[in-house]
Amino acid sequence: MPRNRPLLNASPYIFLIISTVIRLGAALASLKFLALQFGPSTFGLLTQVMGIAAVFYLFAGGGITNGIIRNVAAASSEQERRHWISAGYTITVLSSIALATVAIVLALFGSRAIFGDTGYAPVFIGIAAFQILVGFGHLVLGYFSGVGDNRTFAVVQIVASMLSLLLLVGLTHGIGLTGAMLGLVAGPSVVGVLALWRFFRQVPHHGMFRIVWDRPALMKLLSYAAVVASSVAAVPIAQLVIRVDMSERLGWNVVGYWQAVAKISDANMLFIGVIIINYLLPQLSTRSDAASALRFLLRFGSLLLSVFIAGCAVMYAVRDSLLLIIYSDQFLDASKLMLPQLVGDTLKTATLLLYYFFMSRGRVLIVFVSELALGVALYLLYLVLVPSYGAIAPIYAYASVYAAVFLIMIGWLHLTDERRRFSRPL
């Protein structure tokens, strides 16, 4: 008789929560470590390293993670799931070659434009070397999430987070600032190493990792990659350019204050992203009826937003203590930036709920256009606001553009609902 293991037989989403808490703890520990080691000015510079790595790693493997999750979850057979992984493997291999080429070109010609100094070219060489592991990690974790194996997904994330933190600390103590940059670039690849190891151990993969030229499958996955491409080409790159502009106008010290609250925002979004991508997207994708999916979104979204807003209220109430715990007393000037950042995070969360509803319906073009417009508007609005508002300008711009996109998404959702009503037979 099999042993009764109530914890392991509990809801698999418990593992997602546990892994997210541990990943969050590791991320905050790394921020604390860097803040104590280098102070606000160099911390601001290091966030530029984090930003450029994030741009590449978001698109590592072709940016098809959401497409893999959606199509693996909706697949009717194991053979169909294997075919989606083969298509994903094809895109991952080709995109890895392309991304490595782009990174090397930036190492040769783009370091000064992004960092204001040619001495940071090795950052791009590191990204070129490690991004293929990140890409395969995205592919494999997308498979685990799509089949509902959140336990394996969580274990990989937990172990990788701890090892990445140790790598960052060890390299920083050993090599100083150069080691910190290397740790930030290499850390995300640990997920790929562990994910591949677990995949090859527990999933029958014979013939799965092969090049296929199934044009409809490749195009369908690439349609999801286009959404990631719009994000990579818009919001994160807008933030990269804003950091460069702020460093020239106000200094890296001010960038450090802005990024201190922005990284707390990233921690908030880590929870939201894990829940939406690994729970909401598969749940919506398995509902073939749009009305049923929308009802589920409204119930789930109301609960998620209520909890998120309550958490933001607590964070604002203890903002000074939070900055002391996560960073140091050198970062207390960032306290005045917290409220608009939390408002922006709430609006972004509401927008993401609608994004993933449209993705689950295969309406990725809506998300693509919205993200592209959002990134352009973010930068332009920052330029308008920065002469008057200084360090708080990018946060005001962030909250404003997400408010606008959220209202547009609501309007589009209402319009599509009206179309469905009129298209029903009388």
C-alpha cells in the first residue's frame, strides 16, 4: 500500500508559493549584499548590468515560454506535447546563435552607449556565453509548467536561487566589482543547468530534442515570441535608456535610489508573474469557451488584486524599515518614491491579468501592440517629466502609462464581448 504523504499530495501550487518565497528571499539577499558592498552610486550602475542581462534573458530561447506553456497545457496527447517541445528546441537553437551574435556586436561597439564606458564590454561577452543555458532552461521549465508539474518547477527554482546567490557572493568577494558583474550575468544560467538535468532524469525525451520545420507550429510559437520581443524592445530597453539619461542628468546616485524601489517592485512582480504564468495561463488555456475563461479571470483577478493591494498598503506603512532591511540607511532617501511605485505596480498587475486572458485566447497581437506603445510612451513621458520631477519622473511615467494601457485593455475587452454577443445566432 503506498504511503500517505499529505504534504506531497496537497495542491501543487503550494510548491510554487514556497519556491517563490525562497527566490524572493535570495533576490532580496543579493540586493542587500550589493547595497552594503558598493553603496547607492555603484548599485545604480550594477542595476544597468541587471537590466541588460534581463533584456537578453527575457528573450533567451526565442522568448517562447508562454507559447510552450499554453500549447503544452492545451495539447490532447503526449505525442502532441513532444512535438511542441521539438518546435521549441528548433527556435531555441536558432535564437541562441542570433542572440550571441548581437551580444558580441554590442561588446565591440555598444558598451559606451549603454554604460558610458567601454570598460564594461565583458558584460556582453558573458551574456553571449550564458544565454543559451538560460534559453534551454526557459524551454524545459515551460514544459514542466504546461504539464502541471509544479513540484519539479519549484525544486529547480529553489536550488538555482540559492546557488546563484552563493555564486554572486563568492565572485564578489574574490574579484570585487568585476566579480559582482560576472555573478549577475552568470547566475540566471544556473536555472538552465538544473532544469535540463531534471528533465533528462525524469522525462522520456528520446527524439524530443530535434530540429523540426513544422511551419504552423513554429509560427504559432513565434507569435508568442513577438509579445516578448515587444517587451524586450520596449519597456526594459526604455528603462535602460532612462538609466543612462538619469545618470547624465542627476548622477548614478539618484539612479540607485530609483532602482532601489524598482527592485522592490520586481520582487512584487516575481510573485505575480509566477502565479499568472504558471497557474492562470494554463487554467485559462484549458477553457475553450471565452465566457467561461472570463468568469474565471474575474474571480481569480479580484482575489489576486485584493491581496496585492493589501500587501502594498503594509509595505508603504513600513517603507523606511523596509529600505533599511533590504538595503541600508544610505537608501532612505528613496522612501518618497515608494507610493507612486506601488500604485504603478497595482496598475501593472491589473493590466497583466488582461494580457494573459488575451494570450490564452490566442490574441497575442493585442498584447504586442500594447507593450510596444507602452515602452515608447514610458520613455517619452519620462522626458517630459524629468525636468520638473527629477528622480521621481520615471515612476510617475510608469504609473501613468500602465493606467492608460489598463483602460485601453478594458475597452478592448468590452468591445470584443459586444462583438461576441452580436455574432450569436438569434
